[in-house]
Amino acid sequence: MLSVAVVGSGPSGVYTAQALLQQSRVPDVRVHVLDRLPTPYGLVRYGVAPDHEKIKSLQNSLRAVLEDERVTFVGNVGVGGPEGVSPARLAELYHAVVYCVGASADRPLAVPGESLPGSYSATRFVSWYSAHPDIGADPFARDALDARSAVVIGVGNVAVDVARILARGADELRATDVPRAALSALESSRVRDVHIVGRRGPSQARFTTKELRELGALPGARVVVDPAELALDPAYAAPDGLPGALPLPAVVRRNLEVLRGWSAGGVQAGGGEAGGVGAGAAGAVRRIRLRFFLRPVELLERGGRVAGVRFARTAPDGAGGVRDTGRYEDVEAQLVLRAVGYRGVELPGLPFDPVCGTVPHAAGRVLRGGVPSPGEYVAGWIKRGPTGVIGSNRSCAKETVASLLADAAALTRRAVADDPLAVLREWGLRPVEWAGWLSIERAEAELGRSLGRGPVKIPDWAGLLAAARDENA
């Protein structure tokens, strides 16, 4: 029997397990899917916006893999941390270990004032409204959502997601699994202006057209686009592509078409006039301002907190990049969320490339000193960097599994633990298996019923572990 541990139960980890199950080269395989959290699904549970039900439904296909009799979910088991299992000890229990730990850190702006109160990573904000237990119940309820104006730096789907949640009415989120504290805070939010800002032009923005269009469909929100900023982008004036250049990708053409429609005066959704900047009355229309060719250079301070962002005005440099124009613009903001990308985090005990934020590998085989390390593999973002969409993890996992299977004959010559979970318990860990996760699901459904809602996420470690241990939940 080939015994494999997959570290991480998000899409890359589950697709790795699925690829192992679907192969025919090694007919007898056992897969343990380990996760530091007591809950499965990774960023599908804790990164997909709560109002994106279609994407969240991916959990159903991931669930089918984790419920296979050859797969065991092993939650509440950290790897590489001070309270977890070291990679060296984990390797004693399995023939192979595949690390699918993602890219959990956010990229900093590296500008003065970034650490001021009121400045956060978008990752933290997403984790808060997604009820990630590392964040806790309500850090944003205490300080951030009293802001009148928010700036989201970045023009990818994460930036659009957080802007949409800030601009969406709490009543629209009541039918989702948003935790109680987050829903209450969003209900009393004073944010009325949300600025989404990119340093380059609209043709280089990374959001998808579907995400972009959703901004214009928000009841009670108005999208504002400055036609002068759009006109700075050469591709905006040439929707079929610049002379002598390759045609614009379809997604870019669709995005520019949407922005062109908005630039005539903004999109007013839900009727009524746009509210002014400031707290405004309950129910006042929120404005979402899409800004381009602005590079953040400093977060401004007043009274010990963020009061605004100073941007350098940029312009196309003719080579696909931008140059500074020497002009600056200050944008008022009491809340700043940076959404400029993710970055892998070093896992103690594994080699790590700090420049790329990935584990060095060859076709998924972990490299130690440039040489493949027997039985150690990587897949997902920690392998290739934070690129691609959820589906990109399938081909990535298949490549890694192909390498693992090519090595299987040599790997299975080594004796490993007959019952790795028993050994983990001997080492002082308390794994949460699939039955424990089902107990958490039942507890979240019951919590939702008590609130007159659908299932509502439990947002803290104590609550999740208590629910997992309650077999009668």
C-alpha cells in the first residue's frame, strides 16, 4: 500500500488526493488529507465571498473526494509550526507527503504609514467576514467600519470582492453564512465612498468581467468612472487592439466595454441620487469609484490613524508599464485595504525561496540543495506562486502526482506507520476527523436556525473545536 499525506484541504490538496485516487499505476493507495484547521476546503470556505454561492458550491465536489473510503480528513493538525508536526517527523509516518499549503501572506505596499491603525490587508478583511478562526469575531467592528471613505488598493478580483462587501447592504448578506458579528458590523457601517485604485490602466486590471459587472448590479450603489483616466490607456481608445500589436484578450475587451458604458456618468443602481461623502443617513446610496493610473506613495495620518492616501499620478510609458508624471493626488480615507497580491510563507523544515515565495521543486518534487528530496512534494500556490484560478490547481496537482507515482516503487520499500492517526495522538495532537467536521456543520446549521437564517459560520477556535467534539450536535 502507498501511504500519502496531503497537507492542506483546499482545492490544490483535494485535487491532489483526487488524482491519486483516479490513477491506475498504484492500485492500493491510502490518502490522509491534513489541515491545521478543524474544517476542510481552505480558501473555498475562507476566501470566496459569501455572496458568491456558485463558487462556494465547489465544496460539494471537494466533499465527494474527502468522503471516499480511501481518504481520511485529519483536521486540527498543524505542520511545521511550534505546536504542530515537523516535516521530518511527518515523513516517518507516510511514504510521501505533498505540501499544498497555499500562499497565505499578503504583499505589502512598502510605503510610509502602512502600519497606521485603519490600514489592513484585504486578506484580513476577507478572513473576518469569512469567519476564519485565526481572526476572531469582530476586530473590524471596533474601529474600521466607522470610516466614511475607504480606499481599496489593487484592481484584481479580491479588490472587487472587498469593495462589493463594503458597498452591499447587510440585508442582502443575511441569507449567507456571514458570522453574526460581521453582519452586525456591516449593518451599522458608515462607509459611503469606496475607491478601487490601480497604478496602471484599465486594460491591465486583473478582475474578471463577471466580478466587474456585479459592482453595477448592487442595489443602492453607484459606480463612478472618470472618462479622463480611461482615456489615458491607449487600449481604451483602440478596443480592437493597437496597430501592429496582438489583439486584446477577450476579457480585456469586455472589461473596457463595461467601463466605457459607466464612464458616461456612472451606474446608478436601485434608484435615487448618489449620497455625498460622509456618514450619511441609513439607506443612503454608496459610491464605488474606479480609479486608474494612481500609485500609492504614502498613507496620511491624522489623530494617530489613517486619514487618506497620497498617490503619484502615473501615465503609460509606451512599453507596457507606467511612469510617474510628477503630480500627486490625496484621497480621503479612514480605511485602507491593500489587495496587491498574495505571497507564500516559509514552512519551518521545508526549503523556501524567499524571492519567489515558493518551495523549490522540479515537477513537484521538493528540492533540497538542488536535489530531489525522496517522498517530499508540493502542489498549488506554494509550488507555482499565487497564479491562475481554482481550476488551475487540477493540472498542477496532476503533474505532482505523476512525479510521486514515478517514485512510488522506491518509496514503498520503506516501512511506515500502520496507523498514523494513533501516532499523532501519541504525540499529543487531537485530530478532528470527518465525523467532527460533520458535527461542526450541524452546529452551524443549528446556529443559523436560532437566528432565523441558513447555516451561519462559527468564527472562533473554541467554538469550532467544541462543536467537533460534540458527537450529539
